[in-house]
Amino acid sequence: MELLIAPAPQSAAWSRRGVPACKARGQEARGKTSGSRRRLPRGWRSEVKGLLQTDDRIALKEITRQLHLENVVGDKVFGSFAENLAFLLEALKKGDRSSSRPVLFILDEFDLFAHHKNQTLLYNLFDVSQSAQTPVAVIGLTCRLDVLELLEKRVKSRFSHRQIHLLSSFRFKQYLEIFKMQLSLPEDFTDRRFAEEWNQNIKSLCEDRSVEDVLQKHFCSSKDFRSLHMLLMLALSRVTVSHPAIKPTDLLEVSRLCTMDSKANILHGLSVLELCLIIAMKHLNDIYDGEPFNFQMVHNEFQKFIQRKSHSVHNFEKPVVIKAFEHLHQLELIKPMEGPSVRTQKEYQLVKLLLDNSQIMDALQKYPQCPTDVKQWAASAFG
């Protein structure tokens, strides 16, 4: 962010020499917001969040509050949002070169502002930042890589196209130190004896090989602190009077909870018929190398299995099987490959299975009272 941390001159020239509009982009919890607060030049700063300010009018009201301009607006009535914004910006420009101060507009969750109607706020902010007379800079923070594609043509034309990518550079050793620091109690803790015992336990926890493996797995999948805090919160929730310290087994258990496969969990709640349809789709995937298939192909595969093992699984009527197939679609375990505008009979609409073989096999091992023939069918190389 070197372009943004230079001291800002107290004049309109800052807009020409600084950054009229730019975007900091990085994954969640990469320090975009904290970095913008800590390292940007001082001036009037207005920070709005896409999650809180859900439309342009609410965002403008929040900007007015943060810049202490409520008294300027007073009881004035404006014909449009643009007039209101123009009036506020005109109020900011009043004063001479020595007394005027630069204004920073920080748009957190920038991609959500792009979904506002007509992108009026973005258009007006970008437009005014182009003027050399107005000491204004607009900074957008987002974790979406395709955010520029969301901007309208008129908005995009006023954007400077300066993008700053933020990546986490710390290593696993630092990640381990952060883990230790987050769990350790401060020296001035009320109960010193408990604090010493707790901190000693955390130190031994960090040296445990199984704990290190768990943290290494989390570090490789996601370096952001939110996932680490979630892991620690679940581990701390297990601390009780009878269980006063965190054990390696606690971290192993909560790690499984954090990395649990939600789709595999859905499979545990399916009926035997629905599970059989999933297995039939698995075999079709293997036979046709991942090509899309339709209900009729799945039904034919299921019927082959029924003919061989009619004693273990009931032979359901076709309307019942269709209903089970539609339920799998509602659960988003299968995805249609054709748009809703394409008119095709239900039985012949092309779909794709959104599960891989390992998820299906893992779910079958945990499925309560799964028929042995069904397990064998899933494990067999041929349908």
C-alpha cells in the first residue's frame, strides 16, 4: 500500500499527486480494513460498509454523520440522491487552501456497493475524485477478484484502475506464535496461580506433535485469523470446572468439526432409495468420464441393480423414484446443465453430480444400517 501512505498535503493538490480512486483486494481477514485505518494519511475519513449500508441513501446518511455535516444539511429538501451528495461535497470544498482538508472515502465490502441500484454512490464519488479542485480519494476494499466486472461502464470509466493485492506473508512459525498468544493469559490476570498453570498448559500444547499437525492443516487451507479464532472458540467452549485445560484431543475433535464436509453430512440423512440413486450416478460418472446424464439413465442403472439384488432393496415405482431424484436436486446434490428456458421432459434433462467418489464412500461408511448389498454395489468397479 505504498501509494497510500505518503503524508497528504493540506491542499487540493493532494488529489492530483495522490490516489483519486483505488481498490485494495485480498482474501477475507487479510488486513485490508485495519491496514487502511492504520496506514492511510490523516484527514477527514469516512468509512462505510457494504454489509451495514445496504443502499446508497443509508450510505450517504452515514457519510454525513461521520463527516459531521448534519448541521450543514439541516432541514434542506433535495430532489435526488445526486443533488444531496453534490451539496455535501460542495460543503466540503468550502474554505481556502490552508484550511481545507483532504477527505478519504473507504468503502469496505466494495463489491456489495456495486449491487446498489444504478451504482449512483460509486459514480458520484469516482466522478468527484477526478476533479483536481476537490481533495477526495476513494478506496474500495474487497476479496472478490472479479469486482471490476460488476461495475457499470460509466462507473468503470471513472475508476483509476489502480489495484493493490494484499497477501499474507507470515509463515507457520508465526502462525504458531499467534495461536499461543491468543490462548495465553496476561501476567496481570487476577488468579496468578491459575494463569501460570494455564499458560504452562498452552506452552506444552504448542509443543505437542498432534496439535502442530492440526494447526499445519488449518494453516495450509486458510491463513486467515477468522478460521483460527473459530477453532480456538470451539476448543475453549470445552473448558469446564471438571475439565479446566485444553487437551490435544479437544483440538483434534474441534478440527474435525471445522473441516466437516457439509455435503457428506447431507448424505447421512438420505433415504436408501436416494442413496441408491447417488450410487447409480457415481457409476455413470465413472462410465462416461464425468459427462452429464439424465434421470432415465440413472433409473436404468438403478433397475440393473434391483434385478440382481431384488431381495435386499424394494423395487419402487417410477413416480416414487422421480420424486426422490427431484429431492436430490432440491438438496443441490445434482445440478441441471440446461437453463430453465430449454423445454425438455424431466426424465431427459441433463444433470451433473456435485459429489466426488470419496465423499460418497465416506458417507456410506457412516450411514446407519446401510444394506450390505448397497455398500458392495458402491464399491464395485461396474454398475
